[in-house]
Amino acid sequence: MEEENDMPNELEGVALAGERPRALITGITGQDGGHLAELLHEKGYEVFGLLRGQRNARREALETEFPFINIIEADLTDQTSLIEAVLTSEPKEIYNLGAVSHVGYSFRNPQLTADITAKGVLNLLEAMRVTGYSSKARFYQASTSEMFGGLDYNRPGNGYNEDSLFHPRSPYGVAKLYAHWIARNYRESYGMFISTGILFNHEGERRGLEFVTRKITNAVANIHLGKQEFVTLGDLWPKRDWGYAGDYVRGMWQMLQHDEPDDFVLATGETHSIEEFLALAFAVVGITDWKRHVRQDKQFMRPAEVDILLGDPSKAERVLGWKREVDFAGLVTRMVRHDLDLAGRS
Ligand code: NAP
Ligand code: G4F
């Protein structure tokens, strides 16, 4: 592949002499944004985070937890603001994590999802081009296992890899597929250093309460402390390849340190149902008859479901040396313990 990039390949986790590498993160208020900001700060980067909205409710928490972040007000749907963001931050690396990321929400707001999750990426790539940053900065695109769709006909036995067929099952998955391909297209067309991470579900203490894992661990903690009786969920049979977000942001960074831009799956290679997650989460607080604490409601079911996701991370392990450290049981346990701690304090 033709490459026009003249950046140093070996940041090696330390600040360059006399100059700290600068990174711009979109989606800074989200789960991955927090983990990544922390990681890059530890590695000596100057971190810039894109914050949207006139009065973003998460601004104060962001400033308190991460006082080192340089906040830039911008929105993925507003190209002028993105041009400003690139010029202000002068980044060596751009991590595009901003998106409508909730699959259920994307069915209710498909056009907004397309504007932000799909076209927002194009806006950011064009902002790089018009500012001359297409050859100065490396770009990470947050692609997703939702693009595969989990249907029988395209499901490889040992897990989806970078060459597997796509069949997205939600407006979110479709928007992410556009984003994935426009990122690859800009890499091929303009020689930009663009890597995509096809990440399977990753969770942790920073996970939003609207996602099933955190909704469960938060409820388990409250039920254990007598503050809640049951949790109301949608379908319990779908299976996901669940890993820990801290492991996955390390993989994002590794992708941008590699000498060639490429596409990488990050996954654990294991898949578990929501029922299994529930059983394990309740077991952490000693509850075995967990079914009496779970109700189901159609409002949490989707018009089309992704039945099973299982990823094959062998390329990232081989090429990048990436390895996940937290396993399924470790993930569930740390999330429940974290929520017990939080619920105990409130
Ligand atoms: P998340 O917690 O939902 O965070 C999404 C972020 O996007 C938030 O910071 C949000 O900001 C920002 N955002 C939304 N609309 C925006 C706009 N118009 N302009 C700028 N920013 C906007 O998501 P996450 O779990 O950290 O995931 C990070 C990325 O990885 C997402 O692109 C997601 O789709 C993708 N991904 C996630 C997983 C996973 O399992 N977590 C797996 C594969 C791929 P506000 O606070 O202002 O809303
Ligand atoms: O936690 P979820 O909402 O995650 P989902 O749909 O797998 O999407 C997440 O992972 C993707 C990677 O594969 C990311 F790209 C995406 O941004 C997001 O981070 O739902 C997981 C499963 C689904 O089958 C859902 O139908 O849990 C099921 N579920 C059952 N009850 C529920 C609920 N999901 C949610 N959010 N809330 C429920 O009450």
C-alpha cells in the first residue's frame, strides 16, 4: 500500500524529547474515551478531548476526573468545529470514538445515528484533509463486531476475523459499516495512516448504565443491599464476546504504533449468554436463585437481534502482540464489586 506518512513509528510509550506527542480523542466522555485518556496521559501524551453541546452534563465529571485533558468544544456533525479542533490540537494521533453507540437507541433514532456514527467520520476525515493533517496524523476508527450481524450463514466456527462477511442488523451496525469502509477508502485513496479496530463488546466500571452488563451489575449491587427487588431486561439468550475495556484501549494505541495501517479484530475468543452473565453476577453476592430477581419486557427487545458474537483476535495477537488480561469471570466480578462499592456509598 502506498503511504505518504512521515511520522515516527516508535513512540514506544514515552514522550519525545522536548515535545509531548499530542492526541485528539472524540467520544472523550464515553467509556473508552476515559480509559484511553488515562492510558495516553500515563504514556506522556498531551490529550485533547472533543466535547459537544452547549452545556454537556458530563463536563464537570470529566474535568474533575481528568484535569489534564484539554477540552475542545466541537461536534462530529459540524465540520467547521472539527477543522478548528484539528488545528487547535495539532495531533499526531486521532482516535475517533464518538458515536451514537447504543444499538437499541439506533432503531429509535436511525437518522441521527447515520449523521453522527456514519457521516461524522467523513466530516472528521475531510477536516484532516483540508487542514493538511491527512499526512501529519494517524487515525483510529472505532469499528465494531455489530457489523458482522451474528447470523448462521456467515458465522465462522472459530470466530469472526478481519476477512469475515458483514451483515449488520441495526441502523447502528449499518452506520458503522459505512464508517468502516469510508475509513478504509481514505486509507487506500489518499495514503492516510488509518487503522480500524473491529472491537467486540468490552465493558467495565465506566460502562454506561444503558448497556446490559452494567445494567445488571448495578442492579445486582442494589438488590444485594436491599435497594431494588428486580431488574427488567429484554432477551436473555443472545451471546456476546465480552472483554474488559482497559485491555481494548491498549489495543487501539498499539494499532497506531504499528508500522503499517491495517484492520484488527480485538476479542476474547469466548462467547457467553446474558443468562450466564446474570448467573455469575448474582453469584458474586451469593445469590443462586437469581431468576426471581429478573423480569422481561418487550421495550428492551430489538426489531432484529444479533444472536451470537464470537471474535478471533489472532491477527492482533500475532502482529501487534496484543493480549487481553481480564477474562469473563474477572470482568463480571470487578464490575459487581465496583457497583457494590458505589451503591454502598450512596
Ligand atoms: P459510549 O460510552 O457510548 O461513548 C460515546 C461517545 O460519543 C460519548 O462521549 C458521546 O458524547 C460521544 N458522541 C455522541 N454523539 C456525538 C457527536 N455528535 N459529536 C461528538 N461526540 C459525540 O461508547 P464507548 O463504549 O466508549 O465506545 C467508543 C466507540 O467504540 C464508539 O464509537 C462505539 O460505537 C465503538 N465500539 C464500542 C464497543 C463497546 O463494546 N464498548 C465495541 C465496538 C465498538 P456525549 O457524552 O456528549 O454523549
Ligand atoms: O449491552 P448491549 O446494549 O450491547 P450490544 O447491543 O451488543 O452493543 C454493544 O456492543 C457492540 C459491539 O458488538 C458495540 F458496537 C455497541 O456500541 C455496544 O457497545 O446489548 C447486549 C445484548 C443484546 O443482545 C441485547 O438485546 O443484551 C441484550 N439485552 C437484553 N436486555 C439488553 C437488555 N441490552 C440492553 N442494552 N438493555 C437491556 O435491558
